[in-house]
Amino acid sequence: MARNKLLNPNARGALNRLKMETANEVGVTLKDGYNGDLKSKDAGQIGGNMVKKMVEDYEAKAESSGTATTNNKYNSSNS
């Protein structure tokens, strides 16, 4: 069975808190541990909103530190 391996194992707790916070915001009740009865739609909402928050956080940090995001290879304006 494949598992996602965190680059920073200490981040697991923070990711779990983000997951629970995001689930609460979108109105999905998660249990601690296994959530196999979760609908795909609900899991997608949680995951999608987690990614959205992480991107917003990264952009805010990059902006405040003066890191230029316009030269990023993933920026669509550079195509």
C-alpha cells in the first residue's frame, strides 16, 4: 500500500489540524482516525479547500518576504 511521505514528519499534526478546521468550515463532520464512510464529494471539498488555503498562505508569505513570484516557472503569465 502506497503512503504519502511527508518531507517534514513534524508537519503531520499541523496538516491534521488544517484538515479538521477545513472540514468544519465546509460543514463535514470528521472522526479521529478512519473516515471510510466519507463521501467522495466531501473528501474533495476538504482537500480542495486545504490546497486553496496552503496556496494563499504561500502567496502571502512570498509577498511579505519580497520573493518575486512573477519569475516562477508555474506562473501562467510567463508562458
